[in-house]
Amino acid sequence: MAADTRQHLLKEGMAMLLRHGYHDLGIAALLEATKTPKGSFYHHFQSKEDFGLQAIDAYMAEVHAGLDHCLGDESMPPLKRVRHFFELTEEKYRTEGYLGCLLGGLGQELSGVSEVFRRKVEECFSAIERRVAACLREAIHRGELAPGTDPDGMAQLLINCWEGAALRTRLRQNPAPLREMLDFYFRSAAP
Amino acid sequence: MAADTRQHLLKEGMAMLLRHGYHDLGIAALLEATKTPKGSFYHHFQSKEDFGLQAIDAYMAEVHAGLDHCLGDESMPPLKRVRHFFELTEEKYRTEGYLGCLLGGLGQELSGVSEVFRRKVEECFSAIERRVAACLREAIHRGELAPGTDPDGMAQLLINCWEGAALRTRLRQNPAPLREMLDFYFRSAAP
């Protein structure tokens, strides 16, 4: 029951953080949306900051599940697996109304004023990159990418360009920037 | 004198918006930093929203000046002019402590909750793109880019990837993501 309340707060909180960002999110509004008493919120979370950090962990659990699903699918060649992960992420953005990426949103908003959030978001991007880089390394072994390719650099480039495209998707409210970016990246990486 | 006060508020406000974002920026803190009385602020700006929009206009005036300087330099081939603009922008980020791009920051933070800011930031990116696209068109005419290249699409891609790299620069507090992105883009666009 207590675990349910915590999950419910995190799920609704992730959606509200994605739309509102951190400073515009009122805890009162979250409590109202989830019909949760204030005491219950502070039972699960020490502070708004603690809640934001746990919301990022919950978001990352979904990201890692998507990476497990896509990058672990050995029926596909490695580059297709990587692309599939981003296509799945685009599908997630669609169901949310093309609001982009929570990491990008909180990273932009908070990294100038909070070392805690700056490090947290950077660690999340680095974790995603390490997994993508491992799959790109496999693509190099299999000859899908040129032997001299730097898998770590190419993984970071992909994440960064994706985040820029995700911002534009949020601004234009359509998925075209994501697709155009993936087409360019994969065409350029493996001509 | 009144014009000076307005300029002073906008200049300091741009720097504070870049670090804090919109919701975390207190007008009281801005008045204190600029030693401006409250009445004077509301003489120049109808509201915080109006101030934010005028700060974006002031930022865009600088962007257009940079575009004039770089893209208008006919001593350079067109692709070099485009790259020069982004290198100049990186230099600007350096002097500000690698906090990234004000348009990306406000676009991420506000586009989920404000149609006014969402449209404003999208218009700014579109305006930059039109100018970059015109220069890419010249690069096509001069044979620097393949004849079938879509200058509008390639301009949008460049801006979007740049914004993602700028976010990462803000998170890592170093310029490497910007340079790696430009290297990849120009190597891929004009192999």
C-alpha cells in the first residue's frame, strides 16, 4: 500500500515534471492530482529535491528496461538494435504528447543552479552512453562500422544530437526532428 | 538614461535567465543585482513574461549580429562561414562559463506550460535556420555540398544537434561536445 502510494506519486510526478519542469511543479498540485495527503508525501520523500532525484531514478529504470529490450535482441544486427531503442523512445514521446525528454528538461533547467541535479543528469546520460557504446563496439566487430570508429565518442554524439532533436520535438510538437536526426546519424556513421 | 536602465536590466537579466532559468529567477534578485527600483522595472516591462520575451529579443539581436558578421564574410567559402558562426558562439559560451544557449534553456523549461514562449523560441530557431539555410544554398551552388542536398533540412539538423551539444556542454562544463558535434556534422555533410 505504502509502496503503491510511492509509485503513484513518482508516476504522476514524472509526467508533471516533464510538462512543468521542476520549479513550476507545485507539490500541492501533485498531492491534489494523486489524492495523497501531505504527510504521506513526506513519508516517502525527504524534500522536493529528493522527490525530483527519485523521479529521475524511476525514469531511468524505464530507460534501462528499454535498453535491455532493444540492445539485448540478438536477432537484430547491433546498429539496428541501437536505432530500435531510439524509435521506441520516439513512440514513448508520442504517447506523452511530444514533450521531449525528462533528462534534457531537468538538465537544462537545473544544472545552472544545482550541482546535485547537474551531476545526476550527467551520470544518467553517461550510463545510457556506456550501454549504447557497448552495442556500437559490437557493430565495429561485426563490420557494420569502420574499424577506426570511436564507439564512446559516437555514442555520446548520438545521445547529444538526440537530446537536441527532442527539444525541437517539444517546441514543434511533432516527431520529424527525431527521425531526421536518426536518418542523418546512421547514414553518416555507416555510409 | 531610461534606455540605459532598460539595457542594463536586459543584459543582467539575460545572464541571470541563462543560469537560473525563468521560474527560478526572482525579479527582486534582478532589481538588487542592477540596483534598480521596482517602479523602474515596471516602467520598462509590463510583467515578468514581457521581460522574458524582451530578453529573448535582446539575445536574438546578438545572434543576428553574429550571423551578419560570419555569414556576410564573403572572403570565406560558405561552409566555413557557417562553421565560423558556431565557433564564435562557442567562444561566447566560454566567456559565460559554459552555461549553454538561452533559447534551448527557456525552450525546454517553458514550452510545456506557455504557448507564448513555445512559439517565441520556435520562431527564433526558425529565423536562425533561414539564415544558415541561405548560406548552405550558396554552398550547394558553389559545389561545396552535393547538388541534391536539402539546405532547409540540413540547417535545421545543424541547429538541433548544436542545441543538444550545448545542453551537454552545460552539464559537463566543457566545450568538447560542441566541437565533436561540429566535426561530425561537417565531415558528414561534405565528405
